[in-house]
Amino acid sequence: MVRIKPFAAIRPPKEIVEEVAARPYDVLNSAEARAEASEKSLLHITRPEIDFEPTADEHSPEAYGKAVENFRLWQERGWLVQDRKPCYYVYAQTMDGKTQYGLVLCAHTDDYSEGRIKKHELTRKDKEDDRMVHVKIQNANIEPVFFSYPDNAVIDSIVKDVTARTPEYDFTAEDGFGHRFWVIDDDATIARITGTFKDIPAFYVADGHHRTAAAARVGAEKRIGNPSHTGDEEYNFFLAVAFPESQLTIIDYNRVVKDLNGLTPSEFLQALSEDFTVACKGTKAFRPGHLHEFSMYLAGKWYALEAKPGRYDDSDPIGVLDVTVLSGLVLDKILGIKDLRTDRRIDFVGGIRGLGELSKRVDSGEMAVAFALYPVSMKQLVDIADSGKIMPPKTTWFEPKLRSGLAIHKLD
């Protein structure tokens, strides 16, 4: 079972929610955040380096200090206001005509440390440290973690009843994605939700592994400093939005590489032919249509790469993944890239940017080759998390991303 609780969210008045709500900190670089941030945008809190000219180092003491100052100012100005009582919330996102409904809640750090919040990716300590600093200095979870959970008919029924009402927030962001938000403040419904989740065996981290790990570390640190710790304190809980598994879709997460490891394009194609059937598709963008088929853009042309039989292990939850196949047979074997988390020759491109982003980065001369992968399924993600194994880095990309600023959780 997982342990959850309602919380009194800090959130924007509905009249200005579109101005305050922002894309997550980690999908924008500093220049993009500065260009996107309006006066009231939460980006001034999540990417505070944009308030300096020239843009400051996002990890500098000045940037961290500005984040704290801006969070305080947003509350003083009434751009963020705390609800009067603990509530649950429903957050609906619509993309391409499909809507997914998540519960905004607080999860318990013990469920993470004891394995009931299951991860599928390794985290990087530097990123964990950065997120931990942000949680500590704000004494709050400014941005939520994205969870999935096994479908539950009771929760589905509650969400259906809640969303039949007029939402508190209802807007379409500049990217065309719709966002709606309802407040659940009825005590009986709150109790029913809390009780029902006691029968949910696990949460799965869909997006936000570093934020989850950082929240758990902050909670553990605060425990040490509290001799009267009971486990019920607010710092034991952190902000999440949890969606039923069946509603979520994983899209492709692609790779671009700076060089061909000393090979010419023709030599590289020849090397690929040992483990793949290679077919040139011309200049029109080509997308892989099934597992173990890859798309490659090289020297102005698109290619289909079909992994030959025996080059992958369909009986192993990690070996079957196309990220594993590509890493072993191409990135490591031919291009000499051993560690995806540290090698600066490789970069990763979320599928939401389209295949055009891959060809653009190669045509510009920044990169030498690009690969598009067939996306991982939710079943594969759950199977891997349940097995206790870890996916290779940058395997899954969930879209739409959670909009930050719709709900903030304070740790006291």
C-alpha cells in the first residue's frame, strides 16, 4: 500500500493562473526560460538566473537567493495564495484530443525508501543535489513529481464525479495543451481517497526521479534534526500528481551524436551493416514503426535500421529495449560512447520536438548523426520497475509535461 495525504496548496488566483503557470524547469534552458517568462511567471522562482543580466549561473548562491526572494514576493503580492485547508486536487491535461486525469496529492518519503515508490532510471548526484538545495531553501516542493499507479475503479469514479463540475482553472497554454484543475475540499471524499490508496500497491515514477530522490533526502535530513520525529510531519511528504497507468503515453526519446568516432559516413554505414539491415529512405523524414527498427539521419539522408535476429534479448526486460540495442551495437561498439550519463559527445532530444529537430541539429554541423527510437510502452516500464532493474538513461519521455505553479506544497 502507499500512504498519501491532502495538503493546503499554495497556488495562483484563477484570474492570473495562465500568467503564473509555467513549463517545468528542466525542459527549458536559461535563454528559453528568459524569453518565455512574463512578469508573474513561476520561472522567476524555478529558473531565477533569468533575473540577472547577463544570465547568472543557475547553481550560484545569487540564483538560489533570488529564488527564495521571488517565492516570498509572489506570496506577498497575492500571486500565490495558500488554501485554507488540506485538499486533494484533480489535474486534467489534454493533448491531441486525449485527456488524462491526475490526482494532486502528497506522497510519503518512506514509500520511496522502502520501495513502494518504484523508479526505473538512475539519478545523477549533481542533479539530485541541485533539486535538494531548491527544496531546502524554499522549505517547499515548488514543482510536482509525475507518478503513475495501477488503475482503480473507485478513484476513477471519484474523479469522474469531481470533473463533472466547473473547474477552478481552465486554460490552453501556448503549446496548445489544455489544462484544467479542480479542488476536492469535501471531507468525506478526501477520506475516501486516502483510504482507497491504502489498497494501491505502488507508485511508479514516470517523470521526476531527481525531484523524488531529493525530496526523500530532505525528509531524511529533517528527521535527524527533530528528536520528536513521528513520521507524520509535513516534511515526510512531497508533492506529486498521480495518473492511472492506462491513461499515459510514452513518446520517443532520441539521440544525437557529435562525431562518427573517426569514420567516414560510408565506413559508418558499413559498420552498421554487421548488426542491422540498412535501407536508405531518402530526404523525407522517416519514423520507426515497430520495436527493433530505428531511424537514422546521416549526411542529409534518412535510413531505416532493422536489428538482425539474435542481436537483442526479448526474454530480458532490459535487453529487449531499443535503447539497450542502440547503446550496445552502435553507441558503444562503433562510436565508442560508454557512459550515456557522462559522455559529452551525445545529447538527447525529446520526441515532442519532432524528427525535424534531429535533422536540424545534424544539418547545422553541431551533430554528425541522429537516431530516432520506437517508444517504450507503459507495460515495459512497469515490468522493469517491478523487477528492480533500471532502464538506460534517457529512455522515456512523457508528454504533456505537468505545468508548474498550479499547486505548491510547503514542508511546515
